[in-house]
Amino acid sequence: MIRSPKALLSAAILAAGFVAAPAMAQTAATGQSPQSAQTAPAVQPTDAQLQSFIKVSKNISAVVQEYQPKVQAAPDDAAREQVIREADEKMVQLVRADGLSVEEFNGIGAAVEQNPQVRQRAMELAHQPGG
């Protein structure tokens, strides 16, 4: 299976640690761990970019929670793949609606995962009122 930006988006969201829900079947379906799917280069995001990332991550968490039971209830692999594609589309729309590209979102996710200072700043911003 070819890795799409959407698959990377799912992996980045899950690897970033902002999503409380367990991983959807995305990484299981592709046979990849979130770390192996993470190919976006780490960036040094601004506070505004981190705030967008946090906001989108919270919204995406709701999509993950909505679709996880649907993935688990799918009767076969084809139905599971369809549910995953639908969830990925919703997540991509959420990312783009907040002014980020999938690549930017993945890069910020990689920075949060790989850079302790960026992760700490993201946590600080996430716990601010309105964050």
C-alpha cells in the first residue's frame, strides 16, 4: 500500500500524544508503527502553529473516538478500509480548515514527538485558558 499524506496524518496525530483515544486501525491496516510512518521532517513551530496544531489535534481526537468503534465493527477488511478512508478525509478537512497543510501538521507533530522543548511548549500552550 502506498503511504498517503492521510495515513501519515493519522500516524502523526497518534504519535504526537495529544489524542487520548487508542490508535484506530490505521497503523495496523498498513502494518506500520506510527514511528515508521513518521517521515515528515521535524520543524521549529511558532506558538501560533503550535496552537493550531493543538486545536486541530483536539478536534481530531473526537473523530478518532467517533470512528474507532466503526473500524472495530466493520465486517471485513474492505469495510474497515472504507471507514478508515472516511475518517482520514474528515481529519484532513479539519487540518486544512485551520490553515495548516497535512505536511505542516505532520512536521509539527514530528517536532512535538522528537523535541522535548517543543513538546513542553505545546503542553504549556495546551493548558493555557482557551488553549
